[in-house]
Amino acid sequence: MYMLQFTKYLFFTLVLGMCSCASSKTYLSNDHKNWQEQVSPSLSGIKHSVYLIGDVGGAKEGESTIPLLQLKEYLATDERVDDNTDVVFLGDNIYPVGMPPIGHKDRPLAEHKLDVQLESVRAFEGNVTFVPGNHDWYTYGREGLARQEQYIESYLSQYNEEFTDYFRPSNGCGNIDVMTIADHISLISIDSHWFLTDKPKDYNYDDCDIKTRAQFVSAFRDTMAALSSEQVLLTMHHPMFTVGSHGGFYSAESYLMPFTALNKKLKIPLLGTGAIVNWVRPRMSEQDTKSAPYKDYYSTIIPPVEAHGNTIVAAGHEHTLQLHEQNNINYIVSGSGSKNGVVGSLDITKFATGEYGFALLDYYNNGSIWITFYATTGKSEDCEVVYREKLN
């Protein structure tokens, strides 16, 4: 009996020792623990601002989400000028699958999930961008994306007749969408799920400018080169770097009771099984960073971005807030708009938290750029400043 207990204890210790264990607690690198000592410049010097919020499509029936309610309040009360501000929704605008057709039993709830997002920016007079995510593709494919795009643009065009292009890139294409949002600041939007799943095999793409991954690779490189004199904000759903579950960082609970990933109530101890599942998962799913498609994605995006410099990359996908820096490029994850998760850390990680929230970029007239993360703190449902940094 003693030997059996000892063996179980030893195995348990070895499993946890191999884990990339994560938690919902906030991580700050040693160089950034004193971030509050930084004095940010006055709002009067702001050239342009961009709110970044992702994975907001999980609102329950009859409810909104904490980050959406807080975003709406910030947009209404802060001193930033709407004409000089953008809001970007970073994909997974509808969970768990895309937009059903009218008459489908799931259509009303899908509309509600979009309505609470649209209501948060209804009175906002700046530009709004919705980027597609993997859940927006699920079940209904391009048809579901087209229905979502039509619904969003029909809703918002009632309040801003001068701007109608809210869903980018459009039509479920692999196109690279470029929009000038301020003098020498360009917003690029791409459909990362299109790239990861090689959608041209499943659909007719004759109506798209970019029909294959090879065309995308070439076009992306050319686009970044053509914008050599611009500050670029690259937005998509799937991040380049992540210290959440899609990057192989899991909670200790997932190793011991792996079924909790499917249902929080399924707390069935399966010692060892969780470790196997967590090792296999990121290598099998194109949604996780260790998979072959994701490595192709990484090798397509990173070199042109680093060659360009002057680029900030923002994504969702992970239900967390994160900031990483590699080779002078900052990578933002802002995907806790309706769900939250756990985080670990990499050598390049400056900040990460598993709380609900969103991010804000401020471009200043003097050339400086500041990032601010707003998140719940566990003490209240208000999103407070939990990290701020000058990025350049």
C-alpha cells in the first residue's frame, strides 16, 4: 500500500513538473513590475486611438458582457475624440458557431450576441472594424460570414451613413484589407482562420482577389513593403505568440481532470490522461501554435513584419490579455471580451492576465505610442487600468 501511494505521488509530481502550468493571476516581467511609475502624456497630445477587444461573442441570452458594458462607458465618458478613435473587434463575434440563416432556431441568440456588441458602439461616431475568427466560420462557412457581415453593416449603417465597411476582410476572402485611420497610420485586417484552414479547398473563391495561401504570402509581403513609411497596426484573430491554452499553457486542473475543459462540472480525476491530452492537443489542432499550419502562419507573418518595423500586431483567440515583445515588435492579445482563461509566461512576455477586459492603443503627435490594458481585478466588475506602457 505504501509503495502504491508513493508511486502515485511520484507520478503526480513528475506530471506537474512537466506541465506548462498557468493561472488566472497577473504576470509581470521583472522589468515591468513598476509600470505605475511611468507618467503617460496628456490626452491632448493624442493623434489617434484604437480600442482592441476580442472574443466577445459569448454573451448569454438577455445579457451583455462585463467588458462590453465597460467599453461602452469608456467610449461615452473619456475625452478622446470619436473622429480620431477606432474600435476593433478581434474575431469570434459569435459563439459557438457562426451566423445561422433566418428562421433557424439558433438565429435569435446569434443576433443577440451581435446586438450587445453593436449596442456598445451604437452612439460611437468613430470607425468600427469586425475581424472574423474561427468560431465565426464554424458550421456555416462563407455563407455564415456573409450573413454576419450583412447583419453588422445593416445595423451600424443606420447610425453612420458615411461609413458602411465594418467587416474586414469582406466576404470570407483571404484578401489583405488596408485602411488609413490617421496620417501615416494604417490598419491592416486579415482573416487568419482562412489561412490556417486553407479554405480555398472547400469553397469557390472566384470572387476573391486572393484565392490561395501562396497568393496571400506574396501579397502580404508586398503590402508591408508598400507601407514602409507608415505605422502599421496589424489585426487578426490568431496571435503570433500566446501564453494561454492555445500556446500550450494549461491550468493544473486540466492535467488532473481533463474533462473540465469540456464542462466545468466534470471533475473526474484521470491522473496522467490530462498530461497526454495537453501534449497532443497543440500539435493536432490548427488552432494551436505548435501545429504545422500555425507554424506556416507564423513564418508568413513574422518576417515581413520584422522587416517593416514600426508595426504593432493585435489579436484575440486566447481569452486573456497579453503583451509580448520580440525584435522590437509588440504583440498584443486582447481576447477576454466575454470569456476569461489562464496565462503562463515566455521570455518575451511583458504582461499577461486571465481577467476579463480590453486594450487601448494611443498614438501621440510626438510619435510615441502607449498601450493600456483595462481589466476586472476580482474585487469588482469594473474594468480598471491593470497595465500601461510606452511601446517605443
